[in-house]
Amino acid sequence: MEVIINKEDSVTTVRLVGRLDTPASQDVAQHFEPLMSDAAGTIVLDCSEMSYISSSGLRIFLSLRKAAASQGGKVIVKSISDDIRQVFMMTGFLNLFEIQ
Amino acid sequence: MDISDNLKTLARKSAGTGLLLIVVAAVTLEATSLIQYFSSQRMLKQEASLRAESELRSTRNQIMDIVDQAEAAVHNSIWITRWCLDYPDSLAVVARRIVEENPSVMGSTIALVPGYNKKLPLFAPYVCRTADGTTELKSLATEEYNYPAQEWFTEPLNYGFGYWSEPYIDEGGGEVLMTTYSVPVMDDAGRVAAVLTADVSLGWLTDLVGNVRVYPDAFSVLVSREGKIMVSPVEELNMHQSIQEFATGAKDTANFNVLADGMLSGKAGNVSLKQSRRERLFVFYAPVEKTGWSMAIAIPDSEIYGEIRRMSMLVTILMLVGLGMLILILRSAAKNQLKVSQLKEKKDRMENELRIGHNIQMSMIPKIFPPFPERKDIDMAATIVPAKEVGGDLYDFYIRDEKLFFCIGDVSGKGVPASLVMAVTRSLFRTVSAHEKSPQRIVTLINESMSDMNENEMFVTFFCGVLDMTTGHLRYCNAGHNPPLVLTDKIEFLPAIPNLPLGILPGMSFQEQEMDLSYDNALFLYTDGVTEAENLTHEQFGEARMQDVLRMRRSSQENLEAMQKAVADFVGAADPSDDLTMLFIHYLNDMQPDETERHLILHNDIQQIPQLADFIETIADEIKLDQGLAMSLNLALEEAVTNVILYAYPEGSDGLVDVEAIMSKDKLKFIISDSGKEFDPTAAPEADITLGVEDRPIGGLGIYLVRNIMDSVSYERTDGKNILSMTKKL
């Protein structure tokens, strides 16, 4: 999976390209580590090119969300596919994130 | 309740009727006996009066005989006396003849009227009977006797005809009671010349009157013209007291005076004299003509009524005893009736409770058939026919995680105690099997619970099975129950180790067995109520007949009905001796015929996970799944496999994960197995997806997703393998 992080002012856009399955989550978690320690701003997770997410991926999203919440920042999940929206709904994540 | 109320009312009514009956009976009896008493009394009095009067008449007649004799003796001698007047010396001869010819005449005199014979101013020769039977001549013409002044002399002269003197005691002649009859004698010229007398002894009167015994305690009294008591049972009174004198000192003087007046006036009649509060004296009296006497017969009323009083006393006692018995009988009858109605009520209540018990029992077991109408892979039927209202048989089944848990059992004994143990057993089965998948564990745990509290030495034969609906794998454990029949291409008994029944031995270890069922195989579970059903000749239905019934292939329900009918036909008119319980399980997993299998074997390495995506893609192409469903299935499979890699195999160890996909028309099934340590993902608690960001735990979503995506998920540990089955309906 490709993770492209672009920081403009206080908004950090993270573009996730490909499948966020269990092995991919382990890489993504490492990419997210700096974001977790500096989550006071707005983090936009651009999912327009993410075709799959497993529970380990959801776990990373949740960890980021918790970090942002504790630092006064916010996490926006952008452009998720209908199938992934289904997974978000199933797990109650729709209520935890701002979805665009 | 209505019926028992009515019965009570009836009992009360009949008790009331009984009381009325007693009162009517009592009144009738009392009235009858009173009428009888009074009419008897009247009759008895009448009879007494008749008897007294007849006695009086007879006594009077006897007295009159003697009196007449004496009078006749005197009268017959008048003419000769008159003839002898001129020859006074011959008068003594006349007197002697009177005495000698009349035995009742004790003495006789012919006393000349003073002055009639100039030569003999006083002349009265007297002849009397002596003790030796001869006669003695005396002269009454003595100075001191002065016969012209004597009553026997004066009275006839005064009256001019025969006169009976007042009785007197003859002092000269041995203290004998005497009376004298005297008549005036005229001479041819019609002048009164003499008085002719005959002394009549009345000693016989005492015997005659004294012997009048109308009744044993009755007595007779004879009184003179003047009222002097001549004869009575009381010696001192005789010739000493008059009846008038006696009356003044007697009880009930008023009536006594009536009696005295009646007797002295020479009439006949009767008087009732009150003697005491309870005693009366009935006195019947009648005159004795010529003499002026009156005779009375006194009868104490106790003599007259004694018998009837005794009788009426007896009747009263009998009546009271009868009434008492009637009351007792009626009371006990009413009590019995009440008891009967109470017993009936009790019986009704017990029957009602038993009926409720039966309903509760029946509500405990699944009894809607088919039980899983939406499932095509199973066809079940079951029935319990208790021999009594409640029974000790049980069956139960349910499906959890694609496993059919089922059991059948038979509690020792029958009736209410057995039904209670049955209820306990069924509850234990449900409680224990909610967390256990191994029949051996289920049976062991139930046995522990039951052995602990089994104080009544009741035990349960029990068979428990767990059928994996997806694989047809059957695991079972027997606890002393009849081995079920298994129907494959033949009918045979399921090889079942008997073990001990439940509730006998705590700590008992039970052995579990297993076999695989294929499409269209079936199990028939039953209690010994089927095999041991007896007909009138005590022949048992037996296993052979039972097997025969199942040879024809039918639906589960039809099989049970056929078996029930076969047993009923066999038993005939005999009473059902035991509960009849059957459970028929027809396994119809239709995946088998046209299914396709795909296999994927992974190492316990997370990096192998992407292979699952390719695996799913192949399958999705093959059975034409849409992309969304494919992604969901991929997700579920990934989560399940990840769990195995992360938890079943310790880090660093090497192992394989076997992923099998079984595809059929309407469902897709994954079976994920591994040889790692025991790990049951389905045992993890459900994730709570309603929690907020702060409270939300990071983990726990994996199995949650699996459950949500798949239609059924089940885990089992067999042969050292974790086997997770997941099915998705298509």
C-alpha cells in the first residue's frame, strides 16, 4: 500500500492507495507514527484510492482518531467507497469520524 | 370449583333435610306415643273401674247372701214367735232353732216389749253358739244390761221393720265383729209384742272383703251405715274410727269428704284421691243394700297405669335412643358427604395442578414441528406421551453456531417426583450446553450437579449429541440410555458405550464418541417406553418391531406417527406402562451433492494474508459474486485467518492454516482449520460499537466483523485442531 502524506499549514492530507489489509497495516502504522505525535491540526485521510480495509486498518484509524481527540485535532475521512462505507457502518465507525 | 361448591351446598342441604327429618320423626313419634298413652290410660281406667265394680258387685252379693240368710232365718221364725207369745218359756226354743239352723247366726233372742206380758215385765231369752259348737241359753233381762234401751231393740220398734244394727265387737263372745238383725213381732191383734233378733258374725267379712284383690296393691274397705270402718287393711282403724274422722286426717280431705258423703248416702260412684305429687288413689264404691253398709275398693293409679307407664317410659327411651341414632347417622352421613365433596375438591385440585405441571413440562421442551422451517438441512420431529399426567421423560434440542444440540432422557420412577427431576435435567442441559460444545463435558457437568443434590436416589438415563450441521460430524455421549438407532443405508444401533446414568456417581468420567452423518442419514432416539411397551399378554414391543417400522423412508413426523401407531396397535387395550418419548433427526445437508471445494493452505505468516484476496477473487469469479460481497467475504476470511496466525500459533512457531471453501448454489462455506493451540474466537466477548472514541477499545473488531458478515460461525476443537466454520447464504 502506498501512503502519501502532504502537509499544508495545519492540514495534513494522507492519501492511501491500495488495500489496507493486515500486513499493509503494519507499514501504514509506521507512516502514521509522526502524525500521532502531532495531531493537533486537521488530518484528512483521503480514501478515494483505497479499495479494502481490514480490522487492523480500522484499528490504525481509531488510534489516530484517539490521538487527535486528545490533542484537540480532528480526523476527516474522505471519499470512501460504498463497500468500505459498509464496513464503517458495520463497526460503528461512521459515528466516530467526520466522513466527507 | 363450581362443582365442588354445588356439592357443598348439596351436603348442607341434605344436612338440613336430615334435621327436618329428625324433627318430623320426633314429633310424629311423640304424638303417636302420647295418643297411645292417653288412650291406653283411658282404657286402663275403664278396665279398672269395670273390674272394681264387678268385684264390688260380687262381694256385695256374697254379703247379701249371708244377710239374706240371716233375714230369712229371722223372718221365717216370726210366725212361730207370734204363736209362742202366749207361752214365753217356748220362746227360748224358737231362738235356739234359729241359731242351730243357721250357721251364720251366732246368737238369737226374742225380747218381749216391756209391759206386753203382765207377769213378765222384762223377758229376753238369748241363745248363743259356744266355742265347742253347742248352744247356751242366757237371759238378757238383767238390770245392768237393760235391753229395752239397746239399739237392736229400740230401732226396729221405731221403724216398724227389720233393722240391721251398727256392727259391734261382741265382748262376751270372743271379740268377734257382730251385727244384729232385729225385727218387731206383732201379735195377732196387731200389737207390738216382741223383738226377734239374730246376731250375725261378721268375722267372715274381714276375710271376704280383705281378700278382694283387684290389683296386687289394691285394697277394700267396708263401712257401716254410720260410717264406722268395719273392715280395712289397717287393723287399728277397724271398728274404732269412722270414715268421716279418717277423712279429716287424710290427704286430699276435700275429695275424701266427697267419698265419705257418697258412701254414707248409699250411692255408688268413684273418687280420685291425691296421695302425693305422683300418686293417686282411685276409689270405687257401692252400697250393700239392707245393711246400709258401703264398700269401697281403692286402687293406686300406679297399679292401673304402672304397666303403661313402664311401657311409655320404655317407648320414650327407645324413641330417644332412636332419635339419637338417627341424628348420629344423619350427621355422619352429612359429614361423609362433606368429606366426599372435600376429597373430590382435593382430587380436582391435584388433577388441575398435575395438568398445570404437564403444561409446564410440555412448555419446557420444543414442541413446534418442524422446529426449523427455514432450514433445508434438517428435518426433526419429537414427541412425549406421558403414562400419567406428568412424566419423567425429556428431550430437548436447539441449534447454536450451526451445531444441533440434542438430548433425550428418562428419569427413574414416574409421576411428580420424576417430572421435577426431568425439569432439573432439562434446565441443566440448557445451562451447561450454552457454554460447552462437547457432549462429554455436558454430560459430565450435568452429572456433577445432579449427583451433588441427589438425595432421593433418582437417576436419569441420558443421551446427548452435538451434530455439526455443516459437516455432519456427530459427537455424542451416552449416560446409561438406550442406544439410538442410526439410519444410513441400513438400520442399526449407534455404537454407544453405556456409561452410568446421571445422578449416581459424582466424579464419574463419561466417554465421548463420534461418527459422521452423510446426507439423508437419520437418528432415532427413544426411551424404553417404546421398546418395553407391553400388550395384554405382557409381551414387549421390542427392538426388532421398532426397527421394522423405520424401514420405510418417510419424513420425521411421519416416522414418529407410524411408530406411535405401531406401539398403540401392539399395546391394544393394555394400560400404557411408561412414558413414550421419541426424537427423530433427519440430516439433510444438501451441500453434499453439487458442491465445489477450493483449498488454500497458508503458513502462519501475516504476509501470506494477501493470498486470501486472490483466493476469494477466484471463487467470486467462479460463482459470480458481486464485488462488495467478495470484499466482505475477503474481510471475514482475513480476520479469521489473522486470528489463527496471531493467537493459535505462538510467535516464532511454524504451522499451517488450512482454508477450505465449499461452494453450492445457495451458500458459501469456509472451514478454517489449524493445528495450533486451542483457540476459540467465538468465545470472545462481543464488541460494543456504540461506545465513543475515548471508551472504544482498539481491538475486538475482528470476530465482530466475521459474525456480522457471515450468516453462521461455529468453532470446534477436534483431534487437536481448531476448526472454524463460517457460512454465508447466497
